[in-house]
Amino acid sequence: MNKLKVWFSGVFGVGAIVHAMRFIFKIPVVVNNYNIPMHISLYVAIGAGIISLILLGGCSCKNSKK
């Protein structure tokens, strides 16, 4: 089960980085003629980063107990 948490943590971490890069470099995204606002990527980057850290933190806590 720990390997699955680490894998999902990585997936959310990559998503957080991609959305943060979009926000920093102001890359426009258009879906069906609708411009996705930049603040949406900021919120997603923060949320995905928090989820990634929670998943990764949950894994390391179990391994550090003696």
C-alpha cells in the first residue's frame, strides 16, 4: 500500500508543478472557446501540492517508527 501512496503523491506533485509553471509563465489554456483563468491553476497547484505532501508524509511516518 505504501508504494501506491508514493506513486499517487508523485502524480499529484507533477500536476502541482505543471499548474504552478502555467501560473508563473502565464501560459493560456482554452477549452471549447473558454479561456481558463490563471487563478484556477494557482488553486489547483496549491491543492495538488498539499495532497502530494499529505500522501508522502503519511508514507514516511509509518516507516520512521521503531
